[in-house]
Amino acid sequence: MKKSAVLVIMLIISILAAGCSASKTKDQAGSDAETKKPLRVALITPEKIGVNPFFQIMDEGAKQAALTYKVEQKTMESADPNAIEENLRVAVADNYDLIITSSFQAADALKKVAAENPDKKFIIIDDVVDLPNVRSAVFREQEAAYLLGAAAGLSTKSDTVGMVVAMDIPLMKKWTSGFEQGLKATNPQATFLVNYVGSFTDPAKAKELALVQYSKGADFVAGASAVGDLGVFEAAKEKGFFTSGQDIDRTMIDPQHIVMSQLKSADNVVIDSIKQFVDGSFAPGVYDYGLKENGVGITYVTDNNPFITKETIEKVLQIRSDIISGKTSVVNPLK
């Protein structure tokens, strides 16, 4: 056989071999992609979903993130405080990659379980747990409360407004202090009434306190009592004063009387955290969500409501921009 013919045959063989190798590599890569399991995320709520809207929107955010980022997600509801630790341990035993829980109700249980499982990644929303494998997401509620207070100060006709608050605890001072800062900035002579329900789940007591504030001249009473806000809404409808809700947009329930809502976007925080976990940028530590990060905000009724005017909304939107830019400073009462 001639030398040139041998070279041609060898070249053909090498090309065929390379093709087979590439095909095998491609097939193997496809097989690996098919067998790669999605990341698994567990959300553990400190109570049953459907009671407090804050946990409801957290669950909605987790489900949305699961669809968007192709992760496997499960929500585990805790029937009572003792079940929180149990659910955390179940999530660890089931080998979830990321475990999310929320609030001061879950903090003690998380401290224990996270410390015992340093290789697991955890998130707590609305509280801080200082451990190297825990990410803590907190909110600058005082910024949204400032906007709510500013709107109330610009809108009140009686120069008396109030707030019915769940409990007299440090966290809730972000609501009362922020609201008063905004109120006094827009209406220095306004009187601010504050009463505490003593619970997050007592609409009857919240209604009673709202009626007391109305009897003292308040034409606007902000609800800041979680489930208790339902009682504030009832009082506003019966007596004809104006009110606001918390965490989610409540204006659609009764836009004639519920004219604003102070938002606390737990869903956005869950989505943001899962996104970072999936893309590899997730890290422990404390993460603060305010107006700039779309972690808090307010909504308004805009359809010819006698309390909230177009001019008021324009002024409040400017105040929002000033807070984000740093031109207006809102004091955090917990620092």
C-alpha cells in the first residue's frame, strides 16, 4: 500500500474516533444533566397559613420562586410553637438544601437546630439569628410607617389620628415611631393616639380600641395588629372614619374606608433569597430591606376618595424618593 493511502486511512479513522468520542461526551453530559437533582427548599411557618397574611405571602413567594428558578419547594406549617423545632428537624432529616423560617416565634428553635447542623443553610425572616450558617432578613418598617404617617398628617381634618398596635414590644416601635416621625413632619400640630391590643389575633379588642380613638376625635386609625386589623376595619365601616391595613394590600376589602396599606413584602424577600441561593451569591449575615429594596412600601386608594387626594399622593411619592435618596432620614427607634 502506498504511503499516501495509509495516511488517508489513518486520518479517516482518527476523524471517526473523534466523532464517536464527542458523541459519547455529549451523551454523557446529557445523561448527567438529566440525573442532576434540583435544589430543594423548605419553608417552615410558625403558625398555620391563613391566619396572618405575612406568612401567607411568604408561602406565595416561595412557590413563585420554585417555578421561576426550578427548585423543589415544600411548605411546612406549624400548628403550635413546639412544632416549629420539630419541623426544622424534619427538614434537616429530609436533606433540604435551604431551610427558611420566620419571626421571633421561630428564633429560639432555629438557634438550636442551626447550631447542631453547621453544614446546613438557613434563613430567618423578620428576626436575627447570629450564626455562620444563618441568613437573617429584616425590614426597615419605619420607612413605610413614615410614609403612612406623612399621608395621614396631610389628610386629617381633625388633626387627630391613631394607631391600634398588636403588642407593646420593641419591634412594633418601628411602626409607632416611624408613623409619628412622618406625621409630625407634615403636620406638627397633629395629635397621635396609640393603644396596644396585647395580641396579634384579637379583632374584638382591636375594634374596641379603634372606637375609643374615634371617640377622641381621630378621623384616621391605622391598623397595626395583624389579625386584629379586621376589628379596626369593622369599626371604621360602622363609624365612617378612615383606616389602613398591614403587610398586604387591604384597600380592596373596603376602599371607602380602608384607604391605605403599609406593605411588608416577605414574598419579595423569599424570592430574592432563593434566587441568590440558586445563582451562588447566597451568603449568611444580616440583610436589611427597606423602600429601596422593595421590602416595604405603601398603597393608596386613588379613586376619588375624600381622604386621600391626588395632591397628597404626589407629595408622599416625593417623600418616598427623598427617603431612598437619603435626603430625608428616618430614625430607627431600635438603634
